[in-house]
Amino acid sequence: MRNIKFSGLKGQALVIENKDIPSIKEFQEVIPNQYLKCNTKTSLRYLFQSALIQSFVVAIGLSIPFTPNMIPIWIIYSLVSGTTSMGFWVIAHECGHGAFSKNKPLETITGYLLHSLLLVPYFSWQRSHAVHHRFTNNVTNGETHVPLVIKGNGVTEKFGGEKELLFSNSIGKKNYGILQLFLHLIFGWPAYLLTGSTGGIKYGTSNHFWPVKPFSKALWPSIWTKKVWISDIGVAITLLGIFFFAFKYGLFPVIAMYVGPLLVVNSWLVIYTWLHHTDSDVPHLSNTEFSFMRGAFLSIDRPYGKILNFLHHNIGSSHVVHHVCPTIPHYHAKKATVLIKKKFKKVYLFNPDPIPKALWNIACNCVAVKSDNKGERYIWQTSYKKRKKKNNKYELFITLIYANLKRILKNY
């Protein structure tokens, strides 16, 4: 374990064994039955809460002049508006899991409208996200944030870890971390929707808007192909609305009021998913070691603070519970987290590192994984020594740019 850069978890996840993981029955015995049920009125109240906050923010935005000299103010507005808008993303996410309402038409319409307004294809995401939940931290079947592997043991692994570690070591961890933050936060979400970036090779180069060739169809079996096309309708209508407002009021107001905040929403989404499922001392699992509950308990809760938890409905601080039981609504997940933290202290993962520190850690140190001696777990490595030919700095720089563009533009 000398190559591991321990985080605030202090290696906790590396000493957990399958025998330590509770069964679904044991988990359910800890959580009161009422926590597992959603209430439509309560869910609508939280939707109204986000809508009221966003209305207030938009009203402030409309009072700011749409002039070039106000660009610094508009940047601040984007940060604020994008942060408050993330609450809508979380509620749509709950709709996709069936955690919003027992009234399924209402739940579907709500999730579809909210995600479409954020340019997210609702049903496409619902399907890929379900696969992500089923195979969390599985190094071969995982659907998002699947790491590059050093000298993998099988054809289903995502090779290329040796080169990536050479890149990071050659330009320095600080420069590598800056590059990864830029690529993930700015391009990460659209790259995932368009090419399945960060997904496992099992699913090929997928596209959440186009479920047939030339893209992979692995994620869209049976009726899901049709649902992808239905998802496109909502996104297309939103785009038409954007073009209409740009034509009527000009491009600057549309960028200031919508595009800027949307980029911030996308960045928040990447931050949450990246930090939920990546940490320098949290392993990924082979098929022989993996189980649904094992993967779910490798999710990581983090301290986002009262304001962000309020605005984002606790999505970052109660994610372990959510992965074990995705139908728990967020207003019960917080209480359920207290119970499982007490009952399953050894396996519940909470990293106390501040969010900026945690982001910097994974950007710099979560480069590639290597299987352990048993071939059961894949652990993040901080360095790699090439045995023979040594590339010069120019070659390494060109290869680095090429590899990271490839990561963004298409799946490995």
C-alpha cells in the first residue's frame, strides 16, 4: 500500500471485507418502514422550495443590465443561479428513482420537465443511471467513473493506466490536477451524455440522444431505444425555446440568464458524482469480489455544509443510503444515514475532508488502478515506472493532450 495517497478516510475502505457488508435484509431491519416511503405533498413542498428560491434569484438577475461591463457580475450570478438550480436536478433525480411520488404520471412528468429544462434526456439518463447503481465501483461492468487499469487481467478492463500515470508524473501532480479539474468540470457532463466518457468498455461509445449506430446500443435494450427518442423531444423543445429567446432578446441575455448557470449546474453534478464514487483509498472491485451491497457501501458521504445540503436536498451527505435503497426520498435519507452510520460503523464511508481538498486529492491522485495480488480489488496508484524506453518531454506532452481529448470526445 505504499503507492496509496490516503485521504480523510485513512484507509478505512481498504480493510473492509465481504463478510463485513450487511445484507439487504439487515439494512432494512435498521431503517423504519416509513422512511422507505415517499409522500407526494412533501415532495412537492421541496419542489416549491427550489422554485421559490430560483424565482428570487432570477428576479435579481433580471435587474442586472445586459452590458459587457457587467460581465464580472454576471459570472457571480451564474455561480449563484447555477448553485440554486441544482436543486431541480436533485428532484428530477428522485423522480427517476421512483422516490418522488406514488402518483407515477405526476412523477414522470415532473422529472421529464425538470431534466428537459436542464438539457438532460430524462429516460436515457434514467436507464444509464440504473445501470450505474447496479454496478457501482465494478471495474468491468461499472457505468460511470470507471478507472483506467494498469496491466489488467482481462479483456473487459479499461487499459491505459500506465500511460496516464506517466503523464501525471511527467508534468507534475499539480499541473495534472489542474488539467483534470478543468476537463471534468467543464467538459465532463456533456462528454458523458454524448460519448459515455468515464464509462466501462462493456457499453462502448454510447450516446444518450442517439441509441443506435454508429453509437453502441448496449445501454438501450428493448423499449429503452424508444424512450431515448422520447427524451430527445423534451430537450429539442427546450433548445427551440433558447433559440427563440436569443432571436427575440439577443444572445447576451440568454448566455447570462441560462447558459452560464447551466454550466455551473453541470459542474455541480460532476462534483457530486465524482466525489461520491472516487477516493484515493477507495478500491474498485472485480466481478468475483463484487456484489450489489458491496458496491453500494463503497459510495462516500461528504460534508457539504448546511447551505448546500439545504439547496441540494442533502444529495451529497446521504448518498450511501441512497445507493443501497434508491427509492428512499431525500427527506428521509438524512435520518436513515444517522441510523446506518451507527449500526454499520465499519463499512459506512464518510470522508471529513473539506470539498475543495477532496476534489484536489482525487484530481491529482486518482489516476489509474492496479489489481491486488488476488485480482479481486483494484487500488489507485500514485506512480508507475516504465522499464525500457523513456519518452522525452515533448512526446509526453503530446500524448497527454491526445489522451485527455480522447477521454472527453469518446469512450475508452
